[in-house]
Amino acid sequence: MRPGEVFLAKAILLFWRCERGQDLVEYSLLLAFVCLAGAALFIGMRDTTSSLWGTVNNRLAANNQAS
């Protein structure tokens, strides 16, 4: 092998064994999971929140007319 080929082979092997970016990937996947779970909860609570605000609005309007 020529010196350039040896250097390239060593560089590829070093890149393959390097684990410095592994933490970044793991944290990115964790953040993506948290965001998706939050979005699912937000969408799931839409009906509950809507009915709660409707009840509050109706009661406030009824109390306003009684005054």
C-alpha cells in the first residue's frame, strides 16, 4: 500500500470507531420523543379544554345577565 492509502484507511477506521457524536444523536432522539409525546397530549386534551372553556364562558354569560 502507498502512504496515501494507509492514511486514508486509518482515517476511515478512526472515523468508524469515533463515538463523540453518539451523545448528540441520543439526546436528539430523546428530544424528538418528548416533543411527539407533548404534541400527542396537546391534541388529546383538545376536547377537554374546549368543553372547559365553553362551560366557563356559559357561566360567566349567565352571571352577567343575572346582575
